[in-house]
Amino acid sequence: MPGTSTHGAQRTRIDVDQEQDLAHWARKLDATPEQVKDAVKAVGDRPDDVEMHLKGVRSTTNSDTTKRGND
């Protein structure tokens, strides 16, 4: 599968063109698929880089934002 190299069970690239891969990373990074796509455009497809980018562009997780909105 191009763009989604694996090392054991760990994926080393995010393939935003593969719906299943995009959904996996969105769940893993607690982000929306659109946020993951935007991050990949900004910093490339390495998960560590995408995670750091997402942490830098939002001060709380999506779960925290949802909880706060329901209070």
C-alpha cells in the first residue's frame, strides 16, 4: 500500500488518500479527518510531525472542547 509503510504493527506514514488510514489517524490523534489532512499538507505525512503540528494549533483536544460545550 503506497504511502502507508509499516514496521510491525506501527504505521510510519499517514496516507490521507486512503479513507481507512485517515480514519485511523484521526482517532489516534483525537482530531477530525480534515484536521489531519490540513496537518499533513502543512508538515508532511510523518505521524510524529502531524501530532506536534496538531498540538501546536489547538490548546485543547476535541474531546475537551466538546465537554466544555456541554457544561
